[in-house]
Amino acid sequence: MARYVRLERDGPYRIDPQEKPVFVCGCGLSQNMPFCDGSHKACAQEEPGKLDVYDASRRNVIEQRDDQ
């Protein structure tokens, strides 16, 4: 069953558990979940006040709606 999950961050969460930080995806576009792979750079093209709906690959915007 498909689920609609709204992710509002445009960057990762930084976690400092040891000497090297770990970055966890906050935008939902990473291909390496739960870790950040830099895919959040696509969020820079998103318009404020709009909701972008991505395809199953999380690479292409298939629909843009007004954010309600």
C-alpha cells in the first residue's frame, strides 16, 4: 500500500556520535536511505508555497501543487 509522507527539510540532519559526523537524510530524496547522498540539492529548485510530488525513483518531479 502506498503512503504519502511529507518531508519538509531541504538538507540532512547532522549527528555527531563519534569523531566523524553522520548525515541522515531529511528531504526524502536520498537513494541511500537513511543516509544523505546529496540528493537534497534538487530541493533548491523547489518553489516556496508549492508542493513537489516526486516519482518512485525520487529523482523527477511528476506534479507540482499549491501547498495547503
